Amino acid sequence: MPWNDQRGGGRGPWGQGPQGGGSGGGGGGGLQPPDMDELLRQLQARLRGMFPGGQGQTGMLAVIIGAVVVGYVLFNSIYVVQATERGVVLRFGQYVDTISEGLHFRLPYPIETVERVVMTRQQINVGNATRTAQGSDDGLMLTGDESIVEIDFTVFWQVIDPEKYLFNVENVPGTIKAVAESAMREAVGQTPIDAILTVGRAKVQDSTRTTMQTLLNAYGAGVQISDVTLQNANPPEKVVEAFRDVQKAAADADRARNEADAYQNSKVPEARGQAEQIVQQAEAYKARAIAEARGEAARFTSIYEQYRVAPSITRERMFLETMERVLGPMNKIIIEGRNGQGAQPFISIPPELLRRQNPPANSSAQ
């Protein structure tokens, strides 16, 4: 309704009629709404002034309208896809093609539209950040030995099929996060807490990534899980002190076990060496005893043969040899006479000294 329309009591949409001298109304200054009819008449007058004549005015207007239409079409038809993107062309909402980076042309909206999909590597964090921000229990998981552990991990993913990414799953990032938490819970539930905190982290990561990729492929999400990284794996804060005590006791047990193994490894070879030494000594004693026994037997046989030939001479020789062995190393005293007077010590002179003092006769003659 124009402002100068006097129907309805001569009042505008603000409950009062237009003021000023334009329409004969009463006075009273103040801010007034614009007269739209007057503005339209002024615009038409300016257009007629710019294009005098009847047919020329109509032709020029058509040229202007055509230029506007062409500009609109060009503006909405030429577009650029970046190097990190892929463009999905839709015609009346139906998939037509997937295009790579560069300058492209499409039919104007609403005939064709282009959805741009980022193809670079992206990440989703699950765990402590979500628990702090939303107060949820993300990252609190039950291990294979029924212990509770807080898991913070990051999932790295990227789009490999833009068509599936856009049309098969409604919220792909949210789906990836839900699948990641489910797969991590499954992997953690099959692993003891000691392995998760120490040497089993890589196995948990690989198992989670494999499970996630299998589920997302079944959904047709069109994404690839490139990596799953465990950031932190700790017991809950309320039981961390008790858990540390348990870990310390386990470490002490391992240390004692290692010390016992080291002692065993040092003593067992030593005992085996000593046993081997005793065996070798016994073998040597056995060989020596057998050789001596055989030598004594051969000597006895030789003496017996001599005794059979000359018994008296053999007995006398055996007596002298025995006395020599018995009296040789002893101090001896020679007693002359029956009363024991004139006792003198007997000094045994080695035969070598006698030979030196009494050289042979043939050497002195020379």
C-alpha cells in the first residue's frame, strides 16, 4: 500500500498518515517513510530520458536484459577446482561426473551444481579433548584383564571416492569417529593393560585401523584410514596411584626374577666346569693308576723270571735294593765295637762328587 493512499483513515503502517506538504496533510515535522510510487515514477522518467524514442528504448532495454542474463550465466557457469579438491557435478541433483583441479564450465544454476570435496589428509581426535569439552566418557575403555584405561588417540583419514563420500553416508566425520571408538574398544578389550601401556601399542593401533577400514568399506563411505596413533594410555586419575604401586611391585618382581636368572646363568656354567674338571682329573688318575699297575706287574714278572734262574742272587739283590731305598734318605751312625764306643756319623757322599775327586786313570795318564 503506498504511503499516500488515504484508505484506512489516511494512516500508514506505523499508525499515522504521511506528513509534510506533498499530499496536503497537516503539519507536524518528523521522520516520514518514503513515497514508493513517487520513486518509481522518478525512475521511469530517468529511463525515458536516457533512451528517447519508442522502438529504440525497447531495443536498448532488451540489450541490457540480455547482457544481464549473459553475465549471470557466465558468473554461475565458470568455476575453479583447487589442486587439493575434486568437484562432483550434479544435474538436477543427480550425480553426473567427478572432475579434477582446474578451470571448468557448467550449466547455470539450478540446472547443474558442483560440490567440492577436499582430498587432503584429515584427522579426528578421540579421547581427552572430547571428555573435557563435552563431559562424555570417550576414551574410557575396559581392557582384556578387566582394568579401566583412558585412551587418547588420533585417526588420520582422507577421501578416495568423492561420489561415495557425498551420497552413501550422511555425516562421514561423525561416522568415522563412532567407528574409531568402537574399533578401539574392541582392540583394547582383547589386550591386557600391561601390553597397552608398554609393548602392545603397535598391535592395538594396527588392529583398530584394520577394523575401521573394513567397517567403512562396508558402509561405502569412500574414505581411507591411513593411520591410527595412540597419544596417551593411562589409568583413570582416581586409581593412578594404586596402579603405580602395582606397576612398581611388578617391576620389582621382574628385577628379582632377572637377578635370579643372572645368578643361575653364572653358577650353572661354573658348576659344569668344575664337574668337567673333576671328571678329567679322575680320568687322568685312572690312566696313571692303570699304567703304574701294568708297570709293577711287568717288573714283578721280570724279577720272577730272574728268581727262577738264580734264586739266591735274586733274593740278595732284592734285599740290598730294599735297604737302599729305606736307609738312603735317613741319617746313619756307624758303631765300632760291641760296647758302642767310637761311634761316628756316616756321611753319604753322592757318587758325582766321588767321580770329580777321583778321575779315571786313563784321563790322568793322558
